[in-house]
Amino acid sequence: MKRLIVISGPANTGKMPLARKLMADAPELALVHRDDIRRDLCATVDEGVVTHLMGEMARLLLGVGYPVIVCAWNLQKSDHDLWFEIARDTDAPIVWLDVRAREVAAMIPPL
């Protein structure tokens, strides 16, 4: 089922362990992860460009019916606006998981 799951929170707060847990339960989820994109680029680019690339990847995947999980800080209003716009444009239900929320933090598997 097409959907957009956004995991947000500061660095080193359990975003990727939570993403891995969700992907283990739903292997069809396509991961769009800021650190992976930044690492795989051959040049150092502005963080705004990385965010733009993440958005375009998610939009493309959702547009062809894949469910997507996005993992990044996503703490700025512009981040919220971007992901909700993409969800609206692709008719994808969105779930926002902020690891700072108690109920979300409880979902993070122990390391």
C-alpha cells in the first residue's frame, strides 16, 4: 500500500533503528535516507540540495506506487511542508514519527 512514513529527530536518537524495525515488518518500504544520499554523492553539496534530492526520490517512488520511509532530521517547518506537500501531490497517506515523542521512542528497538 502506498504511504509515506517520515521519521524525524535530532542526530543519534534512534531514527535508523526505528526505520530498520519498520522495514523488517514491511520489506516493501523504500528507504530514502539523508545520510545515504549524502554519502553516495561524488561531490560535497549543500544540505538544501540533499533535501531536494530526497524529496524528488520520494515523489518518484510514491508516484509509481511504492511505499516510502524517509529518515532525516526533518525538524524545520520547511521539512514538514515538503513532506506534506509530497504526500498530498501523490495521494499518499502520511505518518509522521518524531523520535522525541514518548510513544515513538518506545517503538525504537534496544541497541
